[in-house]
Amino acid sequence: MRAEYLLLMAGCVAITLPLEFVLGARVYRRPWRTVLAVVPVLVIFYAWDAVAIARGHWDYSPAHTTGWLLPFGVPVEEVVFFVVIPLCGLLTFEAVGRMLARRRPGANPAVGNASPRPRSRKSPSLPEFREQPRVSGAGRGGEGAADA
């Protein structure tokens, strides 16, 4: 089937779309951030594909693609892939983050990952660092305090 690749991408979007509306992933509601996340991936991998196709490293089956080619011989399905898969990843990441935020004690699920509790500046899991007084001559191959 010639549109098999595009149908697969449509299935990916259909499966992850509820993450936006049911779980409140808020990916599509922040279009500028979404564009900033997806465009670099699109540009880099488009160039990668164009080079790989030009050098004969790989090609795409005409039996599974529409045959519509973009500049440098890149199939339209590849560009759709470079947009859809990062979007699905973003939707999943944001939905999981919101679900975990809802499970946190004291979290406000309406706000998402924001916590109403103020964070301390000092992490309780890290040991406190105290600078030790320097001993004259210490650290020079055993000279100094040990010899005194």
C-alpha cells in the first residue's frame, strides 16, 4: 500500500492525541515551544537523510510511500516522521510529568508540575561543604604540617 508510511504516522498521532486533551499535556497549547523543540530535529535529520540518499546509503520503498519527493530526493513521509515522532515524544513526556505531579503530596494538578511548597535553596540530599583552614605548606608532597 503506497500510503502505508503516512498511515502509520497518522496512527501515532491518533494514539498520543488523547494525552493532550485527557491528561493535559499542553504541547499543542504552547505552539511556539513546540516549534522550537521540533524544528531543530527536522532540519538536522532532513539534511542527514538528504546526504544519505545522495550517497546511496539508503532509499525508500516506492511500494510503501506516496512517491512525493521533496528537494534532495527526501520523501514527504520522512518530513512527516520528523515532525510526528518528536511531537509524540513531547506529548508522552509532558503527560507523564503531569501524572507524576498529581501523585506528589501537596501538588496542585491544575498547575501541572508546579508545587505550592517553596523549595529551599539548599538540597537536603547533598552534604554541606565547609572549607577547611589551610595549613601552611600542606599539599606540597608531604612538606609542611606533617614535618613540623
